Amino acid sequence: MLRVRSLGAGGGTVAEIGKDGLLKVGPRSSGSVPGPACYGRGGTEATVTDANLLLGALSSETLLAGTLRLDKVAARAAVECAGAALGLDALQTAAGIIRIVNTQMAVDMRLALQEQGQDPRSFALVAFGGAGPLHAATLARAVGIPTVLVPLYPGLNCALGMLQTSVRHSYVRSEIGSLERIAAGRLNELFGILEAQAMQEAREEGFSRGQVKISRLLDLRYPHQGYSLCVPCPAPFDEPARVTVKRAFDSLHQTVYGQSAPNESADIVTLRLQSEIVVPRLSLPQLPHTDGNTGRAMKGQRPLYHISQQKFEPVNVWDRAKLRAGDRFEGPAVIEQFDSTTVALAGQTVSVEANGTLVIAERGGE
């Protein structure tokens, strides 16, 4: 199972005045029906999508998902109504909505990284979903992540991932004891029981033994701790494995909590066994290489609102379907495609990889 931590808001998240008299964004959503006011399906409340439309990140001239033309007049009316109580016009309110959403995501992402003892500078931010690439460049810059990766089909990424996800099962057994003193035979016996269960269920699902990959893990803690950390366990478990597991636990504890106790013993809390069966993967074709003329992908220009400078500035709009491997251009830029829209900021460069992934990088950090 994957650990998922939800941050921020979706395109349908509603903006409204809270009980404290301040502008709030979320957690309530308009959903897909009636959806944002700009969908023209009866929605009247201001949403993140309405704000992005007024600020120029989205366009009423481009069909959403190839079928839906966004209604800028309806979006303006909804956003203007949301900010009226604060004396804000539609543009100020839209900028406030996007600023709030981006700040909420940045704060949550910093906390998530800090909890794991991770440095944001060592990561790339992968932007997917229909709305993810609209905000990713701003979020990465705010948090200090140097690179954003936008897959070829970000709006379809979750569906494609689900269809290509390996079949995984997890098996758990509690066994409290000292890592130093537990008999190797006992640990191998317990893992053997879990493995037999995994093989039985794999056969029932129509998979052969050769298709199943088995991983062993141990949940460990220092004596008297109330929490544990999970580390890999070699198979079979023997004396060298005992040392390897302890070192892995000490290293992970140091990374997560900033301290460790290599000279102290460790207690086993739980045995975990994971079985994985790999399914066929989709192989996307490589893009043709650039001819050096990126003008083929240029759709024109439109004004994009610069929130910190509080003004519109003209930006180039690109057709992603016409981009080739090796193409490169400067932000600010808007890249449109059937299933999503990507925004790159001033001071960032956009380059296209052979597999179609957009790489957005800070100009000074390339």
C-alpha cells in the first residue's frame, strides 16, 4: 500500500468568506457537477478554476478536454461575488484565491518533508492531474524544489498508473522481541508462514510462483520507544543479516529523527512480507528530435497575471502536441494540451525529454 498525503485543493475547491471574515479556499468543493461557475453547468460559487481562468492561466478560447468552453463572464461574476464582502474586485479576489491555495500547499509540503528529515533541494516535483501543472512551478519555487517534471499526459497519469501498477499484497505478523537475541530459525519460520500464505493467494489469483517477487521487512524500535521504523530484512535471516538490519535501522532513524543509538539494541515489533507481481507496462513512443525551430509549437500570446507584481504580462502559449524532444524555451510560458495546462514562471526554463516529459528548471540551477 502507498502512503498518500493530500495537499492543497482541486480545481473545484470553493472560495468563500469564513466565519472570521477572511477569504477561505476549501475544503468544500463544487465537484464536477455543477462544478466551477465557468463550466456553465449551474455552478455559481467561485472556485480555483474560475480564478485561474480570470488570471490567464486558463483560456476561454481553448476547449477544456476538447469539449468544454469555459465561461469567463460567469467566472468573473462568481469570483466578484466572493470578494465583495471584503471590498475586493474580481481580479484581486482571483489573485487572493490562487495565493491562498499555493501557500497552503507549500506549507503542507514543507511540513511533510521536514517530518521525514528530507531536503527539498534533493527532489523533483512531478506534476499530474488536470490542474497540477498549473500550480507546480510556483509550488516548487516556494518550497525550494529545483525541478518540476510534467508527464506526457498529466491529466491521464493516475488512470495510466493504475492500469500499470503491480499487484501487491502485504502480510503482517506481530512478534515482540530483541533483534540481538531472537533465534534466526524462529524469524525464518515466521517469514516462511507468511510466504506460504502469499504463494497460496497468488495461485488463487492465477499467478505462478515465478511471477511473484517476495520482500521481507521488519518494524524496529529502540527499547521503550512508542514508535517504530520499517527496514528491509535479508532472506534468509542469519548473523550477517542481523548486523545489516541493525545498521539500516540506525541509519534510517538518523535520517528521520536526526539522531540514532548504534550502541543500543533494537526491538522487533512486526514482521512484514510483501509479494509483488509485475503486470505488462505501456511503452510510449519516443518523440521526434527537434529541428531547432520551436516556432512550430507556438500558438500565440495571451496576458498572464503576475500575482506578486499585481499586473498582467504577455506570455507565449505553446501547443504541447507539437513540441519535440530537445525543444527548449524560457518562461513565463503556458503550455496547453488536451488533458491539462502547464504554467512556467519567469526565471525558469522548459525543456522536452525524448519521452515527452517537460522539465521545468530554475534558470540559475541548471
